[in-house]
Amino acid sequence: MAKILIGGAGGAPSEGVIKSLLLSEKHEEIIGMGSVPSDLVLSAAKRKYVIPYANTTEYKDELLKLLRYEKPDLIHFQNDLEIYHASLIRDDIMETGTKLFMPSHDVIDTCVHKWDSWLAFKKAGVTVPENIFINCEEDLRRAFKELGDEDGKIWLRANDLGGGGMGSIPTNDYNMAKAWIDRYKGWGNFIAAGMLTSRTVTWLSIWYEGELICAQTRKRTGWIHGNRSASGVTGVTKVGTTCSDDQVTGIAEKTIRAVDSKPHGIFGVDMTYDKNGIPNPTEINISRFFTTILFFTKAGLNMPVIFKDLALYGEKPELKKKINPLPDGLMWLRAMDREPMLATHEELESLISHVG
């Protein structure tokens, strides 16, 4: 029986993957590791190991020690920080006999740094909002002057290793923007961008040595606890809905090819629509599934199983459609401390009572 080790076990991004893998007909043994014991103990993994954070000096030795002890056939990570640092020691990982299924480190490095990925998108002719790297106060003043919308508003965000909208804020107030960057010690690590709309869509895909294996599109309706975030963005989808759009697919593929001529692994393109109705890529979530991946699994597309079957056995899935195989309009409803619900709009309406 093959053995798979999942990083970040207990956290929502990894548990969706673990629960999906546990549905595999091959019944691989799923082991978890993580750096937060209170999360880790909640994991559905068979065994659970505490490991230092990936950006510490202890991480490499402790990870390799665990790999030599458990001897997993495959290891997979579910957050940018660990993906980046594990990628740096990929040769050491593979020397233990454990497989990795991820893009080259150059691709990962580009994708986890938003400025580098924006440059790659722009160079490839992908429609993206203008960006200015904020090294100093003069850059910030220029950003308001050149990028502000009709209300004078710009979008600020951190450049590196931050998911879930970390450090992001929309503002038309220079003093607030300066204070925000000061608070994060972000001079030389923040980017200003032109404003987009609130409409977002994500195109999640798996590739194998340049071949697209499968892809599914999902639009998002709101963020959980978005009203408690300065930007309104938390990275935690409240309602996700399957959809299909040839324009989205074309832009997503062009975006991925902008960073990798021979894609290999997981590429999730986050896009936000501009005022002209064109989806603009804001980032590629590289080498990881999004947090709500269990949505697709429950709907009938188990992408983590497809991923591990490719990585471990070289097996490709039998799908009637590679792109958007799920029907449009399936909804995944989420809330704190509640099991998510898979439903159609019609099913949702039937569950709601009306007066009169």
C-alpha cells in the first residue's frame, strides 16, 4: 500500500485534500504533518506529526528525519510558504525516495512573488491592471496619481508568500496607505495596483509534462468574514459555484503559459474582472489545491486523486471533458463550524420558507 504525506494537516486547505484522498479506491495510507498542534489533532490523517514552520532553520532536518522514518511514496504541500521552502530542498526530499509532483523552482518562485508573476503576465500580453512597486513614499504618491480610479482609490498588497489577501487594502487616502505599509514594515515589499471590480473567478488545473489533464472553473460569491477584513478579502470562499466560460479558459491557459512553457503540477489561476468585463489574473496559486477542493470532489471530480494517480502510477483519468467536466450551477455553501453543503440554486430555494 502506497503512503502519502500531506503538509499543513488539520488546516482547511489540507483537510479538503486529505478527505478527497481518503475516497480513493486504491486506499493509500494518508499521513499528516503540521506546525500547529491544535490544528493537527483535528486532521483526518491516520498519523500526525508536528514539524517546525517551513521558514525556520530546523525545518529541513526535521522534515528529512520524518521522511526517512515514515518512507512516504509521495509528499504534497498546501501553503505557499511550505511549497516555496520545500521546493528549495527538493533534491534532498527525493533522495529519501519520496516523490514530488510540482513545477520547477523557478516557476514556483515566480508565482509566489506577485510582482514577478505580474511582470510575466504583462510580458505575455495578458490583460492585467497596472502595478507599481512601492519602495518609498514617492512611489506611493505616484501610485495614487497614476493608478487611482474615479474615486482616487488604489489596491495595495504584499508582494510575497501571502495568501488570503494578506496585507491587502483598497484606499484613496495617502496617509492611511502610508500607515498601512508602515504597520507591515512593507516598504520594498508592497505593490500598488489599479482597482478591479468585486467579481472573481478561479480556474484550477492539473498538468503533466506540458499536457493539460483536467481543469474546472469556479466563481466566488463573497468571502467568509469579509466584513472583518480591511480589504473585504479573506481568501476563505463563502459560496463557490461551478461555471464555464471560454474566455476564462483562454486567459487562464495563456496566464499559465506565461510562467511555464511546459506546465507540470497544479496551477490555480485567480482572476478578477475589470470594468470592461475582462477577467484579469491576479495570481497563480502554484502547486496547491484551493481550500474548497472538497467541493469538486463531492460534485464528482476528485482532483487530489487524479493528482496522486499521476504522481504515483502515471495514470491519467478517463474524463468525457478535460475542461469543466462538472455541470454549471453547482453551489458549495460554507460557514464557520458547519459542514459545507453541495446544492443547486433550485435545491437551495426549496429549503427556504416564505411568508404568505
